[in-house]
Amino acid sequence: MSGAEYDDRQAIHEVVLRYCRGIDRLDMDLVRSTYHPDGIDHHTGFDGGIDDFLTWVEPGLRRLGGTMHLLANHLVDLDGDQAVAETYGQAVHWSEHRQGNFTTGFRYVDHLTRRDGRWAVSERWAVREWTHSETPGSLGTAVGPVGRRDRDDPLYLALARLR
Amino acid sequence: MSGAEYDDRQAIHEVVLRYCRGIDRLDMDLVRSTYHPDGIDHHTGFDGGIDDFLTWVEPGLRRLGGTMHLLANHLVDLDGDQAVAETYGQAVHWSEHRQGNFTTGFRYVDHLTRRDGRWAVSERWAVREWTHSETPGSLGTAVGPVGRRDRDDPLYLALARLR
Amino acid sequence: MSGAEYDDRQAIHEVVLRYCRGIDRLDMDLVRSTYHPDGIDHHTGFDGGIDDFLTWVEPGLRRLGGTMHLLANHLVDLDGDQAVAETYGQAVHWSEHRQGNFTTGFRYVDHLTRRDGRWAVSERWAVREWTHSETPGSLGTAVGPVGRRDRDDPLYLALARLR
């Protein structure tokens, strides 16, 4: 691997990591910086541009005591100024008493592009895999991307668009 | 670290990551590609070669609604064309209703080798650490590698064979 | 990124990974090797130097059946011979029957320094985020660093000292 490819991979990984730091520390500017200005987000209960996403997500975060978005498996298909990254994660949301009460397993399937030397998200599918709640009924009924185990999984759709 | 060592480490990490992608997306060819043809797997309830492993594991996966194998801590001891990688993980298995119902903590202790330029698993110990089930009784009684906190842990046995 | 910076980042990540291997395998020498001799640790229920930390932590670990400290998100701000690393983690502690019974979400906020070519922890804040216990009442009432979502979070305090 060339040094340039290593730098691309490091920059792409940091985009996803900084997104989570922004969400968990309520630093919305940091969250915004991980998308291009015309970036699109598909979330459970939301579908639209980054500006609208921030308006939608921040009040929900503020109603919670805190969140922790752990990131795990991170695999990148890199193609010049474009990339598809799949990142596994587990998000814990708690109320003010710091007892874990609502956990989700997800994958971020990200289409990233490099513009003027900066890697950022052009389009994200926040794919829900599973949920666990200690307070039944709290999950709501919002819909959004869900994981599949065939070639219609959002990962394969994003990779197909890359190639 | 030399560029060659970096490439080896990246290739080894991707072997373990692609294994999980294959399992979670039911892509058995991808799973197979992460072992050498004579690769051996030691799992809870299974002990044998990669072909038999695939025959054993696929029906169990298909009976589930889905799985998510999160990988975390990854430490590699590299020695030329051989390596021992320890990778921590947490696997969530759910039924068709997407409620997490059976979770395991594990470590993959992998003896990897490079043959004709390709890194793949020669022998894996899938070491079970803990389990949690929301449906009591579902864990079964199968046996397999378990973690220890002395020098008989599978990690140290694999490292001893490397050195 | 230069090769030297890559080596620094790899060495810093391994410090945190080896700490967890040491704790989970009860290898106290390995734990000790990840701190400088005058290293400081701030933990839930402990505040002091590395020697006292080891004396404090080992009996508690031995009373358990086992532990697994999964590490996830790892972001490093590097400044010459100093660095601040934030590492997300989830620790599972179990009794002898290998049923997960007490889990914590945490962040290690580490001030690391390089001395004589060796990166190690100079000061650690083990920041507790959330806890989950299957055996109510087992968490105790010890105090220590906790996460915040404003600029008084231990991460920002450590970064401010770096800059």
C-alpha cells in the first residue's frame, strides 16, 4: 500500500470516528464537519440533508442523559476520490441516572468522497441491525434502513454504485 | 515499521474483518476465502477443517434472523510468514423480530500464514468468554475453547508455537 | 502522514491494547509496562500512582471469574513527544459461571508521553459512562471520573493541557 492510500484510509476512518465524538459530546459542529455540505443521511426516522439532520437529531440527544456510539469493524473499498466504508457499531443511550436503557446495533454504510483534498460523507445509510431496551415500549415505530443478508443489503447497493 | 510490515498487518486485520462480513451477510465464499484450504477451526461445538466448518455453521446461521460479529481489540505478533492474532469480539444473534436475544463475548486466537503472498487462517481457536441470553436455556451444552487467565490460555499456547 | 507518525500512532494504540490484555489475562507486569514509573491513574474508586493502582486492582480482578475489556473508537491528538488518546471501551465482568453480570461503558482519556523512545501512559482518566448489572446492588458507590457532554469532559481538559 502506498503512503497516499494509507493517508486516505486514515482520513476516512477519522471521519467516522469524529462523527461519533461529535454526537456523544453534543458537538454539532464536529458532526457537521464529517459531511459534505450537500451530504445526505438515511436514518431510522429521518431521511434528508445534513442541515435538516442536525436540526432533527440534536433535540433527541439533549433529552437523553448521554450516548455512547462504539465503533468496531471498519472495512473500506477505495476507488480514487470515492470510497464505500462499512463500519459496525453499537449505540448505548441512557437517561440521567446512567443506567444503560436502550441499545442498538447498527452499521454505517457510507459513500465518501474527497473534494479539495477533504474526505467527508456524501451519503450515509445508518442501517439498524438489532435493538435492546430495558424499558419496553421505548423504541417507537420509526422506520429506516435495516440490514439484510442478501445482495440487497445497503452495503452491496453502495458498493455496486462505486464500481 | 516498514511499509511491508504495515501491509502485512493490514492484510491480517482484513482477513478477520472479512470473515465476520461473510458470516453476517451469509456469504460463505467470503468466509471460505479467509482460511487456507487446509485450515482448521476450533469452535464451541465444532472441531475440524474449513470445509466441514462451513457445512456445520451455515444451517445454524440460516435458522437465525441475523447476526452481528463486532470486532474490537486486535493485537498481532508477526514473524515473517507467520503471525498470531488475538481479536476480541462480541456476537449478537437475533431471531426474526430483531430483538437481541443471545450474545457471546469471544476472542479469535488465529495462527495465520502467508502462502504465495496471501495471508489466511491456518488454525483458529474461537475462544468463548461469556454468554448472555434473554431466552434462558437457549445456550445449549456444546463445548469448545474457553478463556483462561493463566499461561494455558489459547493465546499463549499459540504464541509459544510461533516462537 | 510520515512513517514516523504512523509508528507513533501504532505504538500508542498498542499501549492501550496491551493494558487490556494484561488486565484480562491477569498479567500485572504487562499492565505495569503500559505506564511510566511515575504514571497516575484516576479510576472509579481509585486515584493515585501506578504501583498503588496495581496493588488496588489485582485482588478485585482475582475475585472475579474473568473480565473482557473491549476497546473500540480510538482517536489520538499527537504533538511531538506528547499525545492525548481517547479510547472507548466496554468491560464485561463475570463470576465463575461465565454469565455476564456486570458491564460498564467507559472512555480511557490518556495523556501519553514518549521517553527514551518508549510511549507509555503518564496520566489516565478512566471515565465511566454507563453501567449495567444483572445482579442489582453490585455496583457499589465508589466515585471517579464520569463523562460529560460539555467542555468540562475529561477529554477536553486533557486536550487543553496538550495545546
